[in-house]
Amino acid sequence: MTDLHEMARRQMAMGELRGLPAADPVNEPMIRHWLDAMGDQNPLYLDKGVAPPAMAQVWTMGGVRRDVRDRSPVDDMLAELNAQGYTGVVATNCEQTYHRYARLGDVLTPATRFSGLTGPKTTALGEGYFATWNVIWYDQFDEPVAEMLFRVLKFRPRVKERRVPYPLKPAVNRDTQFFWDGVKLGELRIQSCADCGELRHPPGPICPACRSANRGHIVARGEGTVYSYVVHHNPPVPGRETPFVVAVVELPEGVRIVGNIVDCPVDAVGIGMTVRATFRAMDDELILPMWTPQES
């Protein structure tokens, strides 16, 4: 594997390398397109026959079918970083210096110098290297028009471990969607009747007290006591290790809800034990509400 710092020293030793001249001279249509895209309504550029200074890079940017002859010390360095897994890229610095306006008819030529590589650095995006280079744009008389220092972070994207999908998916429909939306937010929601205020769980389409179809919900405190429970040993349950506890938890709001008791030895669970809600990610999409012993 190529030593990146050794390669960087070789690229820096090349010094300033000229690229190909711009395919087109500085021209009015391109300036007009730039001004329109940038929302710049300054009429002086076209009136005086000059280009906005920030357009310097535009004149010599390679197209989709870039000429293979138009390579710089930067290209090989970036290609090697990609080859070693540093495929992510984000620009971190861009400093431009303008010596004069580019005038209509000027033909600009870029000259690039690779000027530094630092790293590896640990960043929020992942481990990476900061690569820096300088570009000077010369006119047809070999006079500098503008120059730029450019720095990018080439990083190795973090690999997100994808969990095996949990095999037991809850039924989600118009009656229960609000409940699962709440779970994603870390809320234990209880359906309520929008007319009489009756609370009910499991959720349903009709209030059992007044037969109203108008529904709302409240957010429970997330505390309760074990009303009853079973310890499941057999048969095996996909995605779960046995034995595990399934409990009916009575909430102070007046309803009961079924859930697993976790973070507690099976033989320590008992009727009347105080518990609090916890929310566990089962895979990349599913979160389930469970119960854990209430800290005294």
C-alpha cells in the first residue's frame, strides 16, 4: 500500500504544473448565465466587459468528458486516497485572491501546486486526511489573474452496522398509528375519547363508554406496577432468548398495558413491583416499549 505522506511529498516536489488553457475565452453569455444563477444584478460587469472575480474557476473547469491530458498533482493524490478507502469528501477551506478582473477575450490557464497533506485525523465524519492545494489562473500573457487555496477532508465513511430485522412486527393501522409514533419519540401514549375523556388501551375505533368515534391521546407518566406476569420458557420465540417475562402493567392513569420486563432477573419479578417504561430499538426501524424496575 502506498504511503500517503511519502506520496504527498512527491506531489509537492513537482511544484506548480500548468493545465490546459480554457476551452473558451471569457465571454458574455457565460457571464450572463453566472449573474442570473447567482442573482447578481450588478450591471457594471457586462457594461465594462469584465467577469465577476469569483468566476475564475468556472473558465477552466473540466467537463463530463475531461481531457486526459489535463491532470494535476492533486488528481493522483485524491485517487490514492480513494483507493485506500477515504472515499468521502467535504470541502473545508476556500480562500481566493484576485489580482485583476478577467476581461472579455481573456484565455485563462490554471497552474496547480499540491501544498500539503495532514492526517490521519479523527473527525465526526470518520478518520481522514486534509489535502490542500493552490491554483493560480494566468492569462494569455502569463500574468496572474486570480489564485485560490483549496482544502478538502478525504475521510473513510463510518460503516453503520445494520441490525437483523426483528421478526415480530406489531400491527400498525389507523387506530394504533398514534401509539407507535409516540414510541419513536420516547412517549407512552394512551388513547382518549375526545368527547367524554375515557382512556382506553389497547386502542380502538369506538369509545366503550359513550360510543364516540372522536379520538385523542394523552402521554402517560411512564410508571406503573406489575399487575400480573408469566415467565415464558417454551416454545421458542423468534428474535428472543428464553426465559423472558411478559407482564401486565397497571398504570396510574387507569389502564393496563402488556410488555416485557427487562434488566431484571426472572426470579426477581413479582406482583406489585414498581416499574418504569423504557424504549428499546429492536432493529433499524422498530422500537418497542418495555418495562424495567423502578429505581428506589
